[in-house]
Amino acid sequence: MSWFITDKSSRGLSFDLDLYKQEAIQYISFAEIDSEIDKDEAADKPGKFKHSSRNKWEESVYIYLDSIISKNGAPLSYVIRKDLEGGIEWKDLDNKFQQMYNAPLQGFTFNLDSKKY
């Protein structure tokens, strides 16, 4: 149940105890899978910036930050996230994007995350 509440909260969603009770086995399975994923395995750090390959370098920075999970549970790429395009429904975003866009861009954790790497 702890995983269920943490997951819903990190994605900015309300949690319904009745929903958990109806699908408890599924959420327990999600929690087990999530615990087995190695969250400390980051992609390679981007190389030095070269103006001639700016787009490739920018993509490598995003991939690197996306591979690191911050203290708030969101991919670290939340610190450089772009605004959501208009007309996108929250429910249509996958879990990772909900976590990224629910993470605040201010406060203690953001300050630590934006200076860490």
C-alpha cells in the first residue's frame, strides 16, 4: 500500500483506498517490479559541449538526467523540463511524465537537484 500511495502522490493523483483494494495484487506486483529496477544505473555523462553538435549534446544531457531518479522520485530531467504543449490531458501522460511535471521547480529538493550534477 505504501508504494501505491507514494506512486499516486508523486504523480499528482489522488489515491482511492477502494481502488487499491480492488486491484491490490496488481499494485503489489508493480511495487515488486519497481524495487527490482536498478535506479542507480545512470547513462553515460555527456561529453564536452561543441557548438557544431549542439543538438546531439543537448539530447545526451537530457538522456543522462532522465536516467537518474531524484529524491522526489521523478527523473532528474524535471529540472530542465519544457512546458507541456497546450491541449495535453494529465491522464494521457505516462507515469514518468506525470512525475516529471508534478515535481516542483522551486524549494529545497529542486535546489539540491539543480546543483547536483
